[in-house]
Amino acid sequence: MNVAGTRTRRWTAEDGLHLDVRGMKPPEPMVAILSAIDQDAAGPGFTVHLDRDPVFLYPELAERGWIATPIAGDPGEVRLKVERAP
């Protein structure tokens, strides 16, 4: 399923919603992630799969009341758990 017209792969697993934005050129990953949050498609949180650390995403998340925590992923992948800030 697409988010904001991007090529985002999206699925639900036992641990919740996953967004895979690998292979996208900047700023498409950030746009897809923020769109999921802004459209309230993310629920209380989700896991995002990226090619690289999204350094410009963190302040945007903070402005919206969200945080991102690195979690274990596949080799060569950056995986973040994105959740509403407490």
C-alpha cells in the first residue's frame, strides 16, 4: 500500500505496522513516514525500515510529538521503532 503516493511497502505483523522505505531517494522516506503520522495511519507507533539513518527526520518527529528508537534489523538496514512521545 502506498502512503502519500510513494512506493512505500506497508504491512502488519505481530509487532504492529511496518513501513519499508528502502530504495527511495531523499526526501521520499521522510515524506512517507511523516505522511503516515500526519494522516493518523500510524496508530500508536510503527516500525520503519530504511537504507540509512534519517538524521533530518528526528527533529520533524519531535515537533509532532513522536520519537524514533533504533532497533535490531537486517544487515545493512536501519530499523527504527517510531512511537508517540510519552
